[in-house]
Amino acid sequence: MLYGLHAVREALKAGGRPLQRILVLRTDKQFTDLVQLARSRRVPVHIQPISSLDRLVPNGKHQGVVAFAAAKAYQTQEEILDRAVQRQEPPLLVILDGVEDPHNLGAVLRTAEGAGAHGVFIPERRAVGLTSVVAKASAGAIDHMPVARVTNLSRLLDSLKAAGVWIYGVTPSAKKVFTDIDYRGPVGFVLGAEGTGIRSGVVQHCDECVRIPLRGNVQSLNVSASAAIILYEVVRQRERSNHAAGRSADSERPPLDSRLQ
């Protein structure tokens, strides 16, 4: 957390420390240039009463400005897709729509990293960013999993589809069960916020929707649990495909005895 006009302004100018959001007392007078600079850097600005700022900075030396720095730098869509190219793997991506609980985001990052995903995308607004709580909940995965922050999820999905990625929305109302799909190619999964799911405007930009069948009384799963189920189905399919390819290559080799002669 940063506070004070000069400290926050210099952090914005330098650009070396990604800022999550900025709280200001007002957007006029002495705050005008800082607010404009923040918006040019695409950092959300929120107006807060002085009592809220005082609670965050008990000594009262905030000068009407408090900023929250991200736990790590965000990456771009291109950098995440390049990661898949470098690893010579079809992209495996996670797109989160409005996940606000930092513990859930941390758990998703941990699962995505364990499953070998190439990156996670989160929206700039109405969603948690890479905070210290997220870092702790990820149990170290945040240091290995690239995260991109985007202004518009619908545009992101269209861009990913243009790059050859097939986008699946995970929704309880979908007709197809998630195990009915072949995920061996480039895929991205859209997972919705706690309680609300994927927004309808975002669902319209998915290629297809799938569901996780539920046999009990609950109507939905935690987003991190859903991510684990979906991602490890991809792992299962790709591992099986790799093993099959390996067996096929072995069958084309001459018998071991003949090779030893």
C-alpha cells in the first residue's frame, strides 16, 4: 500500500510497480493531474470519504490518496500465448469473469499452475487483482503463473478465437457435459464469479458451453473447484494422447533384440 500525493504520482510515472487501484478524496483541484495520470495508465480510481482513508492509514498522512500495488506485474495476451509456443504445447488458458474473492483467485492460480496452464486472464473492474492475499492463497503459484488483466473480456475472447483458441464457457445450464469435448487442441475456459456465474454478454462470445454434472443438492461449485475439475480433464486427455503417440512410435521400432545384434 502506498499513500501520499507524491509517492503515488511517482509510482504511476515510473511504471515499475503495477498499481491495483487508487482511492482519492476528490477528483478535482490538487488531485486532477493524478487522476488523469492514473486513468491514462488504466488504473481504476475510486472516490472515498476521509474516514475510509484514515482507517487505512491511521497516522493520517495520506494527503487524500491511497494506492494498492499488485503483488506482481501483469503480462499481456501475446506473452501468455508465446509461453505456449515456447513450450511447444497447445494453449491452455483460464479466463475468470468477476471473481472477487482473493482466496478463490489464489486457489485458481495454484490449480492452473499445477495443471500446466499457460496463463490466467482477469478483468480490470469488478474483480480482485493480484493482492498479497491472493499471493498467499496461491501457495507460491503466483510466481510461476502469468496473469493478464484486460479491460474487456468479450474483446479478449474474440481475440483469442482469432488466434485459434477454442473458448468454452463453464455454466450449469449448458447442454453438454464437460467430458464430452476433445480438449487436445488450443482451449480456454471461462469461469464465472461466485454466485452469479458468467455474465450473459460474455457467454455470447464463447464458442460453446459445458457443464459439470452435480448429483447432490448444491446448485454450483466453488470456482476453484470447477477450475480443478475442468483443467485436469484436459491433463487427462493430453496425457492419454501423448502415451498413445509414444506407444505408436515404439511399435514402429525394430525389436530390441535385433537392435542389440
